Amino acid sequence: MAGTVLGGTIEFLNNIGMYDVILPFLLVFSIVFAILEKTKVFGVEKVDGQTITRKNINAIVAFVMAFFVVGSSKLVGLINTVASQVFLLLLLVILFLMLVGVLQKEGEYELNEGWRKFLMPVVLIIIVLIFLNALGWLQNLYEFLRDYWNSEAVSAVILIILIALFIWWLTKSPSSKKSGKKGD
């Protein structure tokens, strides 16, 4: 990636610890500080007749906690992994919402309600499968099914699904469909 100017810049930022130290530190500091400000764990004080949080204590505690996190390479690796996966999930949700917007757009061509109700879950399932494939989980699932899937397992899964559907059917609330009769 260092073949370009921007690639070299990213490589330089990586070498100085931007992704392993600075960004995880800022993320943890911001989150902890925001939580401490919101929960008012260390109390409040009155300044000029206004009640404010103890920002100095909140900042110091958030600062120390962020340094503890950055000091642990396992925690930083976990934060980097989770943050990248959450970003990927956010990107997929935005892409899904874009597809839903295309399907719901009013204008010259509009899908009827039945097709929309069918296509939206299908698109969502496809996006989830794309996400799982990007994480490598589909390959693991395939290998698990290949190694352990037999007739007893299939019948157990079918039985569990049938029991769950039966329980759902028994416990569902009655729908509020309007009858064809008009009130007197």
C-alpha cells in the first residue's frame, strides 16, 4: 500500500501507533467520559448557581482507564477487531436501508405491498449472509454441518423448529382484523 502518497501516509500513521495507541485511547476516553458525565457517578457541584458535573474528576478517571486499556495489547486488538466489525455492520445496514429506499420510492415504478414485504426480508437475509461470509463464519458453519450433520441432527432440528412454531402459534396475540360489519 505504500506505493502511493496516501498509502505511505497510512503506513506512517500505523508506524507511529495511530491505530494501536492513539485511536483506541481516544475511543475509550470518549466513551468512559461520556458515561461518567451522563451517570454523574462522582456527583455534581454548584458553580454560579448552576449544577454541573465534576468534569475534572470524570476526565482524569477516563484518562487513566484509557491508558490502562492501551497498555494491554489484547484489549487493543479486541477493540480494533470489534470496531472494524461494527463498522462493517453499520455499512451493511446503510446499504440495506438504501435498498429499502429504492424499493419504497414513489414514482414511475413502485412495487406493490406484497412484493415489498417479500423482498425486504430476502434482501436482509442476503446482506446478513454476505456479512457472515466476510467474517468467515459461513465457511466454519459449512465445515461443521459437513462433519456433524446426520439424520438424527436433522430430525432434532426439525423437532425444535416445530416445537418453537407451535409455542409461537399458541402464545401469539389475536390479530385485530376489522370485520365487515358496521356498527349501529
